[in-house]
Amino acid sequence: MSGFINGLLRLRRGPWEMVASVLIALGVLMLMQPFAIGLYSWSFLVTLTGTVLFVIVSHFPE
């Protein structure tokens, strides 16, 4: 766990790509759930944030 946090603090690609991927997956799950309109409303913004974050961190060093 400390390696993951250390990678985040040192702006390494691997941990940040994982965070971006989790955000994208969370946004898609929020989009597909039929129970809460609030989650559905925020799903596009969460997915967009994850996508933009993924594009940015793809330029970070390994």
C-alpha cells in the first residue's frame, strides 16, 4: 500500500492510471444503475474526469 501512495506522490504513471481507470469504471456503473437519479446525473462528469485524467497521466514517467 505504501508503494501505491508513494507512486501517487511521486507522480508515477501506474498508480495514477489505476485511479483514472477506477473513475471511468465508476462513472459507467453510475450510468447503468437504475436506482438513484443523483448517481445517474453525476455519471457523465465522473466518466469525463476519469478520461481526462487518463489522458494527462499517460504523459507521466514510468
